[in-house]
Amino acid sequence: MMAMFFLEMLPPLPRETETATRQMLHDDIMRQRQTNIYQMLQFAERIKERGGKAACALVQKGVLRRLDQRIADRLQGLRSGT
């Protein structure tokens, strides 16, 4: 799910496929498994590498809130059997 949110904000590179971008983000996330903050820091570096402006901490925190809500919704669905 984190990769899905990152993909929304990552500046595209010419001729890079969505599959390759998703794989890169997945690899970054899996390398930084300790906490979300390390994943967010790595993501900010990816944005800078692509010539974009990394989001401020408040925007990144908003992404984490969206992620937390998505996880909570999925857990509720599992608990209720839907």
C-alpha cells in the first residue's frame, strides 16, 4: 500500500514503465523495513533524484495517515468478514 501512495507523488522518468517504478519503490520500502519514517526519507530522496521537490513533513505525515486509515479499513473488513 505504501508504494501505491508513493507512486501518486513520484515524478515520472522518461521511458520508465510503471512496472519498473513500482519495483523500485517496493525494493526501497523493503530495504527500509524498520519504520515508516525511514521509508519516507528514502522516498524524499527519490523525488529529489528525479528533479522534484520532496514534500514537507506535514504532507508526508498526511500520507501516513491515509495509509493508517486504509489499513484500519482493511482490518475492519477482515474482522467483519466483508
